[in-house]
Amino acid sequence: MTDFFPLFIQQLFNGLSLGAIYALIAIGYTMVYGIIGMINFAHGEIYMVGAYVGLVALTAIGTQSGLPIWLIIAAMLALSVTVTGVYGYTVERIAYRPLRSSPRLVALISAIGMSIFLQNWVGLGQGTRDMAVPSLISGAYTLQMGESFEITIAWSRLMIIGVVLVLMIALTLFIQHSRMGRASRACSQDLQMAELLGINTDRVISFTFVLGAVLAAVGGVLIAITVGKLNPFIGFIAGIKAFTAAVLGGIGSIPGAMLGGVLLGVAETLAAGYISSEYKDIVAFGLLVLILLFRPTGLLGKPEVEKV
Amino acid sequence: MTEPSTALVPVPTPLLEVRALLMRFGGLLAVDGVAFDVRANEVFSIIGPNGAGKTTVFNCIGGFYKPSGGQILLAGENITGLPSHRVARKGLVRTFQGVRLFKNLTVLENLLVAQHMQVKNGLLSGLLITRAYRRAEQAAIEHAKQWLDFMGLREYANREAGNLAYGHQRRLEIARCMITRPRLLMLDEPAAGLNPQEKRDLALMIDRIRREYNIAVLLIEHDMRLVMDISDRILVMEHGRPITVDRPEAVQSDERVIKAYLGEE
Amino acid sequence: MLAQLPRALIAAVFAFVILAPIFGLKLVRQGMHSALQPHWNIVLWGCAAVFVVQLLHPWLARLFARVRLPSVPALDEEHHLWAWAAVVLLAVVWPFFGGRSAVDIATLALIYVMLGLGLNIVVGFAGLLDLGFVGFYAVGAYTYGLLYYWAGWSFWECLPLAGAMAALFGFLLGFPVLRLRGDYLAIVTLGFGEIIRLLLTNLTDWTGGPDGISGIPSPTLFGLEMTRRASSPEGQTFHEFFDMPFNPDHMVIYLYLLALALALVTLLVSNRLLRMPIGRAWEALREDEIACRSLGLNPTRIKLSAFTLGAMFAGFGGAFFAARQGLVNPESFTFIESALILSVVVLGGMGSQVGVILAAVALTVLPEVVREFAEYRMLAFGFVMVLMMVWRPQGLLPMKRPQVDL
């Protein structure tokens, strides 16, 4: 019984770092949904592409290069962000923009097609087997709790929380104060009205996709370093989880996505810790179904009024 | 063209009664204390400047919005907050601002779908094509034919509804309502986008429907000539509030109405 | 053409950025570490192709606008019937002359015809995107597998039950979920399909876990077993009864004919449903839910009927699948399978039954015939789904509306 509390703290910490990644991906879902009202099904795949590009960059530099670790990680992030930005832009141009006035079902199927395509695209290019990612940041800080239990705070997980925190603050400032941020807020209020007011909505939409892709790529690189392996199928589950996070927080709301990500990450690791790790996915999916049934507007979302 | 026809069928309770209707969206009061009644076989119109809350009143009556307050009674029965399909089953059907047809279904299919709330047929009788099923299906087609003829749409029966001319689409939408044998027909801006000849035809058609099928018509319309021509009584709304309910002549000379339309001097 | 030059250049640069890290620099494992293996040829060819296509874009667009696809020949009712009869007759007769592996592939294709027609009810007719269809397929397969394992039930006893169980699952899931908007529905059904698979994997005591259940017997023919030896002393085998030498091909052909029968029943029933009030209500709902409500149609009930019936057909398909494979395990019921069935429906043209049948046959036979294609199969499916939505969402063979003489 004395182990209960330390285990809880340990899982809470692990959940927080996992949740931070979910939050990063969830922002992409929520921003796209906020503006064009569609679920970008291929978003999880963008995250996966980001992780792969990060690994390519790391392999190109090599772990024995003698460069400082922060520089290596920065280089991985820079390359990954550039490439996924282009991916995000291209996906929107090819698969979504021509369908903007089509029925929802049509756009959604196109998005699913894109998701399947990207998964197999990477599978074809880089193989479908697990790739090992060398660990850059090893070691942890151990915290003695009581007599028999200690908590491990892995540096890599701490780094995730730190990086995500900085990005969240930067994003919030950007959305609040920059021109593009204002335009994008206007578009999520009313796309047609924004267009009438002279906002280039195509540009705002493209920008949203690129921004979402960039954040997801950061998540991909960070998780690859932490978990130590990746394959082309990691985007699928991560995508659904992040979508769950976005819905949990209230789809369309950026703070909601952050909150939802953290809550989901914690719920999942607690479930893994106290029930069984096999059931953590079931907990996430079950949570998704329950929220959609009982509170489809999520925690911070606004209720939608149906237009008759 | 119209006479006060309430004397025809003296009913103790009005067909539709709206009491102190209130609809709030967030901080906005879209409808604020609207009250009126529609008597049997009457043409009752709601007019008012854009954004006065007319369509919101329709959506509350039809069950598309849950009113924030007030009551809606159909022949004395409280229908406030019933889901829209239940309201329709009680004999209250509507058209929409900007036509809402099943565009990829044929004209005939549009009229058949509308009869489904009456046609009670099990899955099995349909799969086995029992005689009862065939008879019901034939009756539905006959009924549809009758309305196609009424609206002059028979030659387009097998055409996809989305390919019809706009005026024809409007007529089909009204036929689709009428084929459900309603007690009250609600038309949301039926004359919008029609040319003068089509508007005259529409007025005649509304009058004919009302007489031949003994129903009441609740109308939202911007075309004043049409409204004054066919309405028995008119409700004028502004900013979600009722200004007056009266007969057309009285409404036309009402100072408050003129002010609402022309603005304060 | 010069005006297109900057655009084409930018596109080529984008193509480079997209291709280089995935195809140009291949990660290869070297012991504990990984290394990069450059493949610049692919990247350069890709960039060049994108450059040329973008350069010729206006010209190509004009060319494509002129290309017309053949529409389905409009057969009148009488010819229609004859054509169908001929096709069915051919489908019944050919396996007796075809090779064993060809018949086997055809059986698989027919399973996808069945699943495609079932999903078509949900996606094509009612316009509800169900991404967890494979969950109901799994329910059907495991209904037979578990009932056989725990109670020794036979295929024919389980078949109706498999359909009923899948329908029940569809009903229970659909009841709360179908009030949701379309895109949420897609995600929830996807989650549901995954939950079923994860439960099947993890409830090891009941379902055999990741290994599943094996040794599931094939269907019998009026009580005759199609095996070399009867499974019980009082059982009788097909070849003994007819006094023939044992031939394993009989089993293959029998399974094929069974699949054909099931697919035909699915086709006839779904075709009939479409022409019934319920089918018209599905289509009306797909077109405009608000208009449906204004006419007194209860959207939840209509959706639920489509969802339940679609699930039922998946359940039948699942039971047959279990009988054909002889084993069931969770691996057969991943999201990829749902995506495959969905692409059958999408390629065939949502709502078009002939289209769905042709697409199911094409998508199962093609990877078998062209082995090289198998590697690119899912890539191609994803691509085709996007292409179809952008270019021709009604499918290659859109449905013709029923015409009524008045």
C-alpha cells in the first residue's frame, strides 16, 4: 500500500511527457478542424514522417560526430520541420483543397486515402521493419520516495515537457498577436466572412496545415529519441490518440487540445500502471467513445448550433 | 381574393398557438416574447426586416431548435421541444429558405420518401414482395402522380430533382410537403427567386391548396404584394419582438410597422 | 509554357524535399547502428517528372477534359435479366474447369464482394462512414470460432447466429453513436473496430489470444463432410456417399459455390432493400438529413437500420471466412482490412452494386495475378481513394436511378 503514492507520481510524470506529445499533435487536428471543419485524417502520418526525417538527419550526422547533443537535436528538428511543412502543404493542395465545397463524406474518404498512402509511402521508401533510434539523452534523475520506492525522471522525458511547454507558449503568443494568427482566428470564426473582409483564406488554410505539420514533426522527433524505435505504423495509433485528445479538450479550441493531450496521456499511463499495459489503448478508445457520446463539445469547446 | 374564412369551420381552440416564445443563442435574444395563433384554414404571414427572427420562429415551431422559453400548442396539444420528426408526424411540415430537395433522387422518389412516415411496411413484406406491400407501393405512386399533376411536374417525374429549373424545384418542395397530408403548411420565403408570373402562380397555388385540402398556411415572405394579397392576418416582427398582429389593411397603415421598415425619422 | 516555369520549378523543389528523405536516403541497419544508403536516381526522376507535368499542366488539363469515360450501357429490364442469368451461370460452371488456385482466389474475391455490398449499404446508400466494419466481420468469424470451440456447433448452426450477433453489435454500437455527426461517426467506428481487435487479442482465456482458434471445420453439404475421413464414427463423407475417390478439389469448389451463393443472396437482398421504402429513406438521409426530419422521418432509426443490416452481412462473411480459413485470429481484422473494404466501395462508386462487385474482384485478383503489384497494393489503394474523391466521387460506374413508367 505504501507503494501506491510513488507509483502514482511516477506514472503521472510519464503520462505528462506522453500527453505533451499528444497535445502537440492534437493542435494540428484542432486548428484544421476549427478553420475548415474537417478531420485531417492524415495528420498522424505527418507525425510519423517527421520522426523518420529526424532519424535520417541523425544518421547523416552520426552519433560519434562530437557535436554537442543540443545541436544534433536542433538539426534533427530543423530538417524534420522543413520537410513535414512541405508535406503538410502538399497534402492540403492535392487531397483537400479541390474538395472544399464537396460533401463531408467525400473529403473524409480522401483524407483516409491520404493516410493509407503516406503510411505505405514511407513503408516503401524506408521499409516496414522497426528502425532503432540511438538514444541521445540517457540517464535520469532518481528521487527516493520512502524506503522501498524511487521515482525515475528520465532526462529525455523532461526535455519533451520543456520543449513542448516553450512551443505552447510561443504558439499562444503567435496566435494572439501576429497578423497571421489574427487572420487564422478570423477564419475559424467565419471563413466566408473572413474572405469577404479581404483575408486570403487559401493562404491561411495552407499555413494552418503547415503549422500543424511542424508541431507534429517536433512531436515525432522527440518521441523517436525517447522511445528508441519507429516504424511506418506509429502514426496511425498516435493520430487517433491525438484526435481523442483534441475532442476531449473540445475540438476547435487550442487550449483545449493542450489540456486534452495532457489528460489523455496521464489517463493512459495510469491505466497502464494500475490495470495492464495491454489495456491502455482500450482505455484511450473507450474514453473517445464516451466523450463523443456524453459531451461531444469536450471540456473547453463551444456548442455548435446547427444551421437549418 | 381572400375573405376571413375562420367562420367556415368554427373551432374552439386555434390550430397552432404560440405563447411567449423565447429563443436565446448565447447572449443574443433572437426571439423575444413572440405570441400568435393560427386558426384552421387561415393563411397567416410573418413579416419583418432581415434578421427579425422569423426563420428562428419557424425552427422553434418545427422542432429544429429547442425554445429557451414559451409554449407551442398544436390543436391544444403541447408540442414544445418535440424533436422535428415527431412534430412533422403531428401534421406540421415546412419548406426551407433555399430549397432542400433530395437532389440526386428523382422527382418521383422525392415524393415517395415523403410518404414513408405513413407507409407502415415491415422489412420482410418488402423483401418477399407480398401483395399488401405491392398495393401500398402502388398507392404511394398513385398519390405522387396526383401531386405531380397538381404541380404540372409529371413529365419530369424520372428526372433527378437537382436538375429541375428553380421554379420547378420550389413547386416540388411544396408538393413534397403536401403529400404528407399536413394540417399546417409552413412556407419559408416561397417566392424568393421567382419571376413575377411565377409569383402570381404561387399565390393562386397557395390559395387553391388551402381551399381544396382544408389546411392552414403559415408563411414567411418578403414580397409585400404577395403577402398582402393572400394573408388573412399578419404578424410583424422586429429585432425578435412582435410589433403587431393584424389584418393586412390594418398592418399596412400601422405607424409602428412603417417605422420598422423605413427606420426612425 | 514559359509562364508555367516558376511554378514548375517550385513544384520540382517541393518534390525533392518530399522524396529525398524517404526514398533518396534509405536507412539500413548495420549491426546495432543504422547507416544511410543514397538512391538519388529515384529522387531525380521524380523531380523531373513533377517538373514536366507542371510545365505541361494547362495543356494536360485540356486533354483530360476531353477524355470521356464510358457510362454503363443502359440495358432494358429484359436484357438485364438475361445478362445477369448468363453471368451467374458462367460463375457457377467455370470452377469445374478452372485450376484449384484460381478457384481459391475467386472464393476470396467473393468474400470481398459480400463485404463490399454490405458496407455499401452503410456508406453508399446511407452515407455513413463506417471505419470499423471489420469489427463486425470479426464478430461473425469469432461467433463461429467460439461456438465451435466451446460448444462444438457446426457451420450451418452458426451462420445465422453469426449474422445475428454482428447485427446485435451493430445495433448496440449504433444506438448511441448514430446521433453523432458524420466525421465523429467515422472515428468512433474506427475506435470500436480497434477495441474489438484488442479485446480479442487480450482476452486470452476466452479467445485464444493472438493465436486465435484453429481447427475450425469446413461447412458440410447436407450433413456430408468434404474431408478424407469423417470426424466422428457415425459421420459420413462426401466421396464415400457418392462412391467417388477423394479429391481435395471438391472442397475448394464447394467453398467457392457457397461463397457465390452467399454473395448472390447479399446482392439480391441489398438490391431489393434499395428499391424499398427503407432504401429510399437511406438515400434521402444521405442527401439531406434536415429535410428528412422535416418530413417526419426519424433519422436515428433509419441510420440504425442501415448500420445493423450492413453489420449483419459482415457477420455472415465473417462466419464463412472462419470456415474457409479453418482458423481465426485477431491479425485478420486490422484497420487495413476495413480500409480495403472501403476502397472496394469507393472505387466501385458509392451506391453502385455492379461497381462494387467489379471493384471487389479487381482488387483481390489483381495482386494475385500481378505479384509485383502486391507490394504497392496499399499504396495504390490510398492513391486511388484520393484520386477518386477529387476526380470522380460518384465512382467509375455510378448508379442509374430507377425509372418508373407513369
